[in-house]
Amino acid sequence: MFEALAEKFANIFKKLRSKGKLSEQEVDAVLKDLRMVLLESDVHYKVVKDLVARVRERAVGKEVLESVTPGEMIIKIMWDEIRKILGGEARDLHISSALPSFVVLVGLQGSGKTTTCGKLGAFLKERGFFPLLVSTDTRRPAAKEQLRILAQGSKLEFFDLPQGKTPLEVVRAARNFAREKGLDVVLVDTAGRLHVEEDLLQELKELVTQETLQEVLLVLDATTGQEAVKVAETFRECVNPTGMILTKVDTDARGGAVLSIVAQTGWPVKFVGVGEKVTQLEVFRPDRMASRIMGLGDTLTLIERIEKAITQEEVKRLEKRIEKEELDLSDFLEELKRVRNLGSLEEIMHMLPGNLRGSISQIDGEQSLKRVEAIINSMTLEERAHPAIINASRRRRIAQGSGTSVQEVNRLLKQFEDFRKIWKQMKKGKGLSLFGRKPFGWGL
């Protein structure tokens, strides 16, 4: 995600950090590069123009130009302005005190609306809510069946009515069902089309005007770029959504669409879909998203993911070993296996600042992990515990025993050193001390 955009930002930062002092002309040259990077990344020209103007206004001030580290200060200004464009801070999902609360998902077919409905149900259940999933798509039986399967997979309640009922009738019946069952949040998946149609909009308008809804969330495919903004404007006229959920953010090739969509609609983004699994829905946090876009990493989100996959006993053992600098190759293999459960290694690596990724980012895929495991299993216990003793002859023996090459053994040892560097850095930044704290302190 955002790989191309982050790489271009890295080149800009390299220029900034190489200069001890900055003149106004040098700032303008950097901002010209910034403008080109954003335009090439599918950010709307008006958004680019406003962003560059605001960065320049702050960057040419006396405090920055005469600073000891002007480059770092301009990077901070860029991050701050991008964060503001993205909404400034995370927004809570509005849950009413008068239960059940209704959250309606609208959007075009193919945007990931039905899947997102299932993901949101699983997300809320994990946080102590009792969601009910409802489909009002009376024309496409497959959509209703898909939502039913998602509900069953997450052990969520699902409500259905026979064909022939209107969406409004389905929602009203679902309200009574939720009250009887003691369910507190009703998630409504509405009908989608391949393009915006009048009957779809009329159907939604009737639902929005005649029922009390706490949230109407527009689900948009981030990969569609500027087209997503046009879709948003059409829905604005009809239902005026209270917020958005962006899907397929993990596959957004150029990365700038998120900036354009948020800046031009003005609606808060509540969640982002970052994968196909039902657990891969995240709260949209503008500060973290700004860091990802700029290639500065997102270690807080990474820590929250790790919290779900590591026990307190394992945390204590790792903290103790890291403090004594005894992290060995057995730990390395164990952590690689655990990280694979958090998502693709490539995605996890992009949550780290660029300077920390190193060669470890080259490990991904089941086959690659098996080769790493074969190499480590070909080492003696002493070699795993003290990799520094692995000389040329030992490397040849390990390569022969694992069916790999000496080059692959060398690469693995380099990856292990990068791994140790990452964990030390997280420790310095109090990353590991955050394990065990309650994540998502945002009102849910």
C-alpha cells in the first residue's frame, strides 16, 4: 500500500535532510517536487494546490529557515497538513443510547459493501456489541446469501424476510427483531448497482427520510480514484452520508486516491478495508494514514495487531531477551511465523519506517518462509543462539544441509540482524511496553 508514493516521498526527504540550511528558493524547489509526486499519485490538482500553498506558508517562516534542522521541520509540516486533509483525528461510530442503533451501508455494486457489512459486524462483536446483519437487496438473492454466510462465519445474527418486501419494510421488521433479541446495532446492507440508477437512489431516499438512522456510511473503492469522488457527489444529493468506509486501500497502486476522496467530499472516514479477511477492517486514523502515505511507518497499528497474536507470557519472555540482547534465530523464526498470521509480510513491513525495513522485507510467501525454516533447522543450537560464530565453513555446511545456497544463508543472517534492529528500535520507542494495553480507545 502506497509503496510508489512513499518511495517518492523518500526521495524528497533525502534532499531535505542533506541540507544544513534552507533558502526560500530551495523550499520552493522541494515543493515543486512535492506537487509532481502528488499529481502523479492521482491526487486532485485542487487538493495539491491547497496543500502545497499551506506547506509553503508555514515552511518559509523564520522559525523553519533558521532552524538547526529545517529539513525535519518541513517534513513535520507536510505530515501535519496531510493529516489535516485526512480529517485530523479518528471519528467514532455513532451508537445511540436508544437501542437498537441503525448503521446503513450504501454504495455501488463491486465496492465491497456486503463484505464490509460482515467485517463491521465482526469488528463490533469483538468490542462487546451484539450486531444484527440485514440485507435489503430484494433483487439479488446472491447478495443476501453472501451476507448470510458472512454472518454465520462470525457467529452473528442474520435477519431475513421473504422476497417481495420493500427495503423500508425489511428495516422496520429488523428493528422489532433486534428489540426482541436484545441486539444493540443493526447493520443494513443496501442494494448496489454497477452504476448509479434513479430507482436505487429513490429506494435509499425513502429509507433515509422515513427511518431514524444513526449512520449512513458510503462504501467507496479506493482504487477507482477520481471516479470515487463523482460517485460520492451523486450519493450526497440523495442521502447525504454521515461518513465513509474506504475499501481495497491495500491494493491502491498509486496511493493518492485516499487524499482526494477525503479532501473533496469533506466526510469523515470511519473505517478502511485493508484485506479480504473478515478481520481486516481498521479504524481510520488520519495521523497514522499520513505516516503511511509518507513512508514514515505506522508502528502503532502494527503493535495493535501484534497484541492480538501474542500472549502476555511471550511478551515478558521477549522483553527480557531483548533487554539482554539475547534474541536468537529460533526467536526470529517464531516471530516470522506469528507475523504471517497478521497479514502479508510486505504489508507489515510498510507499517515500519523506511529506514527500519531492511532486507527482512524480502521475506514473504509460504515458500520463502519454508526456506528460512530449513536454513535455521540446519544450524546447531549453539549457532542459533550465537549467529556471530557462523563463519564461512559453517555457512557452507548449513547451505548444503538445507538444500539452499551460501548466498541465501548470508541473506538470512542479514535479515536476522535487521530483525534485531527493528525490535530494539520498537523497545526504544516503548513499543513493547504498549503490549497488553487496551487498544482502540476511541469510544467503542
